[in-house]
Amino acid sequence: MPIQQLPPHVAAQIAAGEVIERPASVVKELVENSLDAGAKGISVSIREGGVAEIRVTDNGRGIAADELGLAFTHHATSKLSTVDDLETVSTLGFRGEALPSVAAVARVVCATRTPDSEAGARIEFRYGNSLGERSEGCPPGTSVEVSDLFGALPARRKFLRSAAAESSRIQEVVTRYALAHPEVRFTLSVDGREAVNAPGSGRLQDAILSLYGSEVAGRMLPVSLADGEVSVDGYVGAPDLNRRNRSYTTLLVNSRWVYDRSIYFAIERAYQGTLPERRFPLAIVNLCLPPEQVDVNSHPTKREVRFRQADRLFSLVQRAVREALIAHAPVRTATRSFSPTHAPSPVATSPAPPRPWTPDVSVPVPDGLALSATALAPAEGSLRDVLADLRVVGQIRQTYIVAEGPSGMYLIDQHAAHERVVFDQIRQRMQEEARPSQPLLVPQTAELSVAQSGTLESYVSLLADYGFVLEPFGDRAWLVRALPASLAARANPDASVALRELLDAVAVEQVVMEREDALAATVACHGAVRAGMTLAQAEMDALLRQLRATENPHHCPHGRPTVVHFTEYQLEREFGRR
Ligand code: ADP
Ligand code: MG
């Protein structure tokens, strides 16, 4: 075939593929236009996954009749005029490509009226061909009706999923924009059934309530943190609200819905140790920053952006979410196994055998417990407050501290709690660059396995920072001259055993933590009081005081809970008082 210039409508249909991939892309572009037009109400209705019909109606500022034809031509926009404007663009659109792209691949009717004009205007297209323009009476605002999407492009239609799948993508788009703009009333009707109805009250809580329901809304924790001209706000779910994928994590940058791998990771890192593997948090995080610090023109559908100070944003988001989780999370309440319906026997006098920690998530909690857990969450205050009020009753199995608190009984895992305390101390000292190291009277040799010496090689300078003084001593053997003070404090430490255990453990931790945290957690674990140690009353009191002062009293550095709460309600139920 000889080279030939494609006819404009063919070129347009091909180019439209960049912007309009599927029905949800049409909805996204039209909703963005409505938002840019200052609409306070946007209603979307779709039929058959949006393939048969998509209609988006808004009450925004409308398009002047004499500009309507222009709006449907390529590179026609009212949102910027020079390249420099890109630096500070605050509208969602700016490329002038959406309307012509939609018109190239579907039948389109657009009716619009500006508030100050008497008559409205209507324009119609069929797969890129204009079917003419005329004046028409319509309310102020704009309505765009798109039907028979990809009707003339069987190759594109083939790639669409089922109507149900396409509908749910559309619902996702509307949901995210309703979260991004709680001041706008959004409705979505799917085949005549109302799927979204967000009130547009201006309060994000109200949007969350209408979109995700009251159970979720009641367990979202407010996020708010600023650093200079950059701020993070929104709501994040308590860890047990987790989901199977990331579709409940909404990242907004200056109220623009975007995906950013690194910021998503920052949000997930903030949950570290509190979510089970491959579960994702429910979160709405809005990052506000000066427009010149973000490049919104780096992706054809503007789905991704580029940040000028990505590292700073990463740590700000992580800190914001983490602080919210720690400040507001209620104390973990004992679940399931304590319920009468699940108890192994009514007279369970011997303690249940220890079982590996599994997070109590996504398991429906039996009736009464669910009731007490939710009822208590707001009344209870943070774990920090609870810890201040605990009265230690005693110790059981030399492992758990029993305490009475504001609303029931609390069991504290002494090892997990102390591990958290030591971990925080270690990290604190690292920051202060005080590295207490305890020289050994007699240096000890440690023979290492191949794996251990591999780990040691990658950790050798970090180990020195922590107070290890090590010297190579022949093939795979090392001379230990000093230990971190927190390890040496344990009665009669065998330095070579301590080093070997540490290297094994750190190799495991490293999989889920950053190297530095992995080492701190392992050193903390080895320096912490073990289960199986008798503690005096004063020691238990001191431990709870110290736990209260830690950065995250809820979990040990490995993510196991430190405190479990048995509510009064649960106790009363167990004893048949309720
Ligand atoms: P862009 O949004 O990038 O400017 P579009 O092709 O989406 O490009 O829209 C072209 C122009 O049409 C916009 O710049 C805007 O002036 C106008 N327009 C589109 N949709 C609407 C709407 N719902 N209300 C008011 N004006 C609109
Ligand atoms: Mg647009």
C-alpha cells in the first residue's frame, strides 16, 4: 500500500482511542467538563453498560450557542491559551480533545444554554459527521447524550467487557468524583435503577455515608496534616475495614482523581502491621499543593501526574495517615472465640492453646459482639486514654497482664507491649545519634551460616550504628566485641547466639519492613521481656505507662496486637446477665 494521508475522520477515530477507551472514559470526560463548568448538580444515566446510552446533565455555565460547533473541534478549549498556562492550570480538562473524540466514536447530541441567553442550542454528530446545529429550548446547563458507542468500530467494541462490568466501572468513576467533590450533588442511574445519590452538602462525611453506607462511614478516621504550602486531608478506614483491592483507596491531588503508585504505597505503608497480607485500606486522601508543583499533563487520560517533590509528599502522606490511625483507632475488641456460640465449652477453665495471630477482619462478628464493638468505638476514646486509666489486677501465665479499665477488662501481651516500647527507644536513640553500646568483657566468636553471613554483609554498617562492634575472624566467623545496650541488658547474653538469632530474624523481617525498621524490630524483640517472666506490680504499671508514650501503642513492631479488650457487655453475656 502506498503511503497516504488518512482522511480526517479516520484519523480522528483512531486518535480518539487515546482518550476514549471504554464507556467509563466517556463518563469521566463528561463529568470533568461539568465540574469545570462549575456545576453544582451532575446527573449521569446509563443503559447497557453505557454502550447503548450515556447521558450526563449538569447545571453549569453552559456553552454559548456561537461556540458550540467549535467545542467539538480538536484542540478547542476555553481553559488555557498559552503553554505557560499549563503550569498553573486548575481545571480538570485543558487539551480540548474530549468532545471531538467522543463525537468521533458514537452518536452524540449536546443541548446547552448559558444562564443569560434566552434560547439554548443543540448539536448532533454521528461517528464524526455533523448532523447540524439548531436552537432549542432547554434549561441552563449542558446535557450530552452519547449512544451506540463504538457502533461503527466493531474492533473497539470487541474489547469491552460485559454490560455489568462496564456499568461497575462507570459507577466507580462517579463514586470517585463524588468523593472528590462533596459540594456537588451527584446521581447515577444504571438501567433505570439509582446507583449513586450523593447529596452535595459539601461535607466529605456525607458523601462517604451516601456512597459507602453507614457502617463504613462510622469507622472512618479524619486525616489532616499540613507542611508549609502542602497539606493532606480526608478520611481513612480503621484497619479492619480493609478490602480485597485498591478500588476503595481514592487519591485526589487538588481534588483531581489520580493514581500514583508511590502515594498509594505511602498510604499502605501507614497501615503496616495492621492489615493482613494482600488486603487494602479504605481511604480518601486529598493532597493539596501549589499547581506548579505537579505536572498534570503527563498522561493521555490525565490519570497519572508527576510531582516535583515526590519524596516529601510520600512521607507527609504516610505520616498523616499513620497519625490518624493511631490517634483515633479504638482499642481492639476481643471477637468471635469469646462469644458463647463459639466457645469450645461453657466451663472453659483451662486457657485455650496459644494460636498464631490472625487479624480479626472480614469475619462477620456475631450479633451481640458487633453491637457492643460499634457502640463502644465512639465512647471509648483512644488506646492512649484507656492506658492512662488502667488498673493492673495481676498477671496470668507469666505472659498476660490483666487490667480493669473504663469499660471492661483488658489483657496486655507483656512481650508485645515491651517490644513496642524498646522499638521506639531504639529508633529514638538512632535519631539522637546516641548509640549505647556495651563492650563485652571477653569478646566472643560467632560462626555464621552462608545465609547469615550474607545478611550480615548487607547489614554490617547498620549493625555498627546499632552498637554492634564486629570484626571479621576468618572464613564466616566474626568476633563480637560489643552489643547494643538493649541486648546486653538481658541477663547474661550469649553474644554469638544473639547475633545469629538476629541475623536470621532480620532476614525474615526484611521482607515486610524497611531495612532499618527490620533491624530495630529484631533488636527490640530480643531485648524485650519474654513471655514467661514474672513481673512485679510496679513493673507492670511501668510497662503500661511506657506503652502509652509510644508512637503506636496498638501493635508490636511486627503487627501483633498489644492490648485486647473484653467489653462489659461481652462479660455480662458470658455470665448470662444479658
Ligand atoms: P477541554 O475540557 O479539555 O477544554 P473538551 O473537548 O472536553 O476540552 O471541551 C471543549 C470545551 O467545551 C471546553 O473547554 C468548554 O469550554 C466547553 N464545554 C465542554 N463541556 C462543557 C460543559 N458541560 N459545560 C460548559 N462548557 C463545556
Ligand atoms: Mg474536557
